[in-house]
Amino acid sequence: MGTDGSLRMCSVVRKGRGQLDFTTTVTPVPNVTFAFDVVNVLGNPLRRYREFNDVGDEYTRQILYLERTYSVGVRFRF
């Protein structure tokens, strides 16, 4: 209940997070391209909170640790 006696809905808040991705390609010869990608270079977790009163106090509800992903590829053109 709120401070005025009204029913209060508790919300789930997801804080913003920065995600940095990196991609590069190299074409050493006209028909061959090498590609390299890194997703989530910073490795920042995603945090969700639940507010539990009118003042805005909150507690951590969930923390997701998203992994860093690497990929390498080669493209050929005929």
C-alpha cells in the first residue's frame, strides 16, 4: 500500500547497460574477405530491480551475466 492508503503496484525496473561490439573485415585479395567479430566486449551484466515502496527503494531481482562472443569467418566470391 502507498503512503496515502492506495494500492500500489510494484514495478520491475531494468537498468540501462552499455554493450560494446567490435567488427572488422580485411580483404587481402579481391575475392577473399576475412571477418572478425566480438559481441559484448565490456561484459556488463543486465540487472533487474523491483521497487517496494513509494520512496523508490529497490532490491535486486535478477542479474544476467551475458557472455562475450567471438566469431571468425572467411568469405569467398566466385
